[in-house]
Amino acid sequence: MSGNFEGKKVIVAGGSTGVGLAAARQLHHAKAQVTITGRSKEKLAQAADSVPGIKTVAVDSSDRAALDQFFQEQGPIDHLVVTLSGGKGAGQFSTLPLTDLLEGFEGKFWPQLHTVQAALPHISKNGSITIVTAVSSILGLPGTSGLAAINGSLELMIPAIAKEIKPVRINAVSPGVIDTPWWDFLPQADKQAAFNEYAAQTPAGRVGQPDEVANGILFLAGNNFVTGTVIRIDGGLSL
Ligand SMILES: NC(=O)c1ccc[n+]([C@@H]2O[C@H](COP(=O)([O-])OP(=O)(O)OC[C@H]3O[C@@H](n4cnc5c(N)ncnc54)[C@H](OP(=O)(O)O)[C@@H]3O)[C@@H](O)[C@H]2O)c1
């Protein structure tokens, strides 16, 4: 049944903060058995405190051997949600250190693919995979060519993977600017200034909230007739 998560086993890779934590919370409220992963045990403990009943496992998605062991230990799962991210890769192309872009791929592109590949043998045939990309893939915004490469590459892979792994489904949610701890690398005043600037460029007139992206994740995971697609949850920023 579409959208019925009761008793379903769901892994949220990168679920200790931001969009992943919001998805974990919504899935838990929908009566799924949710396990979140992340690297920091402290962040995982805080997440477990904020959503009593979810399980946490510290696993680094850039460590393939650790991922293989993690999914082996989990046994069969119904849905995989991949919300992990790096931070590098932004900047004007003419001066962007390509080592930054390499780090950007190492922080998001490869860990997301390793997570999906490691999970695949364990996902039920009625199950799904939902990854989180970013609208930088299509924005054409100066300073985001590197982010376009990382997120666009992931988005371009979705349709072919969907055909290969059928009947398991795979989709992506592509967010615009969302108020999450991802932005905490900026001092509070700079973060607010950046949010104000993006809000002014966004038809919705504001930046997004993690729950709004999580809502899209639950739609994609729960609708058995949707596969191979990318949905944008960006307040219209990419228009
Ligand atoms: N926030 C935005 O404006 C925005 C916009 C467009 C797209 N996105 C995308 O949305 C997704 C969620 O981002 P967010 O804003 O929610 O970021 P976030 O709050 O920083 O959350 C990232 C999560 O991923 C985990 N993580 C990162 N690297 C990991 C690794 N190698 N192994 C395991 N866990 C890892 C983090 O925990 P640890 O650090 O403890 O590992 C954390 O739980 C990302 O793919 C991001 O690129 C965000």
C-alpha cells in the first residue's frame, strides 16, 4: 500500500541532523522501525534523545567495508534514505581549488553511491531508495559549478539505476536552500544574511525547512508507482 510505513525497516544514512533527522522523525511517527547512521556518536546520541525509539549506529559512509558489515548486520530492509553530505566544492570555477572539488565528491558523491550499492542486496523487492541531491545541479548559479557536478552526476544516474534494480525503486529529492546545521560553518550573522539573499531569489520568499524535504522523501519512499525520478523541493529557486 502506498505510504504505509507501519513495521517497515528503514535506514536513514546521515540521519543524525537536518533533513535526515526530520525524515527519521516523520518515518518514526509513521510507525516505521528507523535506524539512523552518522559518524559523530555525539550527534547520534542527541538525535536519539530528540526522537525516542529510533536506533542509531555510528558508521562512516566513506568506509565501504564498514558499510558492508553494517548492512549485513541489519539483515533485510524495506527502505533506504541517503541524506549525507560533504561541504566542499563551492566557489568560482576560475579560482576553485580542484582539490576542494575532489573533497566535495569524496564527501557526498562516493559515500552516497557506496551506501546505495552496499544496501542493495538487502533491500526488499517492494522497497525503495531515496537519495538527497541539490538544485545546484540545474541552477546555473555562479559559484556552484562544482556542486552542480556532484549533485548533477547523482541525479543523472537515477533513471538508469532505476531500470537496473527494478522492482526496487530509486528516486532523488533535490532541495533548494534549507535551514539545517549544514550552514553552521558560517557565523550566525553571515548565515542569516545568506538565507535572506536566497529568500529574495526564491518565489516562496523564504528558505526551506528540513520537514518540507522530509515530506518529499516520505512521498517517494511510500508511493510504489514512482521510480527513476528527481523531485525538486526548492520553493521555486530553480525556476
Ligand atoms: N541544507 C541545505 O541548504 C541543502 C541544500 C541542498 C541540498 N542539501 C543536501 O541535503 C542533504 C542533507 O543535508 P543537511 O542540510 O540535512 O545536512 P546536515 O544537517 O549537515 O546533515 C548531514 C548528515 O550526514 C551525516 N554524514 C555526513 N557525512 C557522512 C558520512 N561520511 N558517513 C555517515 N554520515 C555522514 C552527518 O553526520 P556526521 O557529520 O556525524 O557524519 C549528518 O547526519 C545533503 O545531501 C545535502 O547536500 C542540503
